Amino acid sequence: MKSFLWFVIGVASAVVGAFALSRSPQGKAVLDNLSAGADAFIDAMTDEYDSRRSDNQV
């Protein structure tokens, strides 16, 4: 139960921190950069998955 409590505290802290960071122009730029990187990673993973999936179909 103690681990779950620390998990909840960590998630809540991250949400509050991200909200505070997004309020400044520099923080918004950091979060936009992070979001763009995550989007690029997801697109690359999706392309690779689709490529491997089509290679395995006969």
C-alpha cells in the first residue's frame, strides 16, 4: 500500500509540475519539443510495425 501511495504522489507531482511548466513561454517550448519527439518516435514505431506485419503476410 505504501508503494501505491508513493506512485500516486509521484503522478500528482508530475501533473502539477507539467501544468506549472506549461504556463511560461520557455516551458511551453520545452513541452512542445518533447511532444514532437514523442510523436516522431510513435510514427517510427508504427511504420516499423506495419512494415514487419506486411512482410509476414503471404
